[in-house]
Amino acid sequence: MRALCGAIITAGALIGLGLTAIGIGQRYTMEKAVTPGGEPVLVRLSQMDSPLIFILVFLTSLAVIGLAVSFLGLAYHHHRREREHLLRQKAHVPPARIVT
């Protein structure tokens, strides 16, 4: 369940990052996106609006946290299943052979 929750968090963050990328592209699209020298106009992170930077940083950190929860949850799940498997093997004692 932990891994599933982490995967859902990660998926939501990645969808949000995609929408943020579209929003940033729409916000900073210019008709003349090239300088007179023919090079593309670059908008630096320090020149962007504060809400867009906040959303970008927030969703990026949320994606990293979601991935961490997914991997740790999956690792814990496998560890628990392995312990259960070993306990079942230990509890199952094969019947004694009758030698005649």
C-alpha cells in the first residue's frame, strides 16, 4: 500500500510538472523568439515569475518524495513477504519417512 501511495503521489507530481511546463511555455512565448543575431531568447530562472518558480520547485520536490516513498514501500513490502515465506517454510516440517 505504501508503494501504491508513493506511485500515486509521483504520478500526480509528474502530471503537474507537465502542466507547469506548458504554462511556462505559454507565459514566455514571444512572436520573435530570436535575437537580431539569430540566437534564441533564453529566459533564465531568475527572470521568471515567483509563482511559477514556487510551483516548479514544489512539484519537483513532491516527485522526488513520491519516488522515495514508492521505492522504500516496495522494499519494505518485499522484506515482509520474504519473512513470511521463511516462517511458512520453517513451520512446514516434512513427514518422517518410515523405513522398513
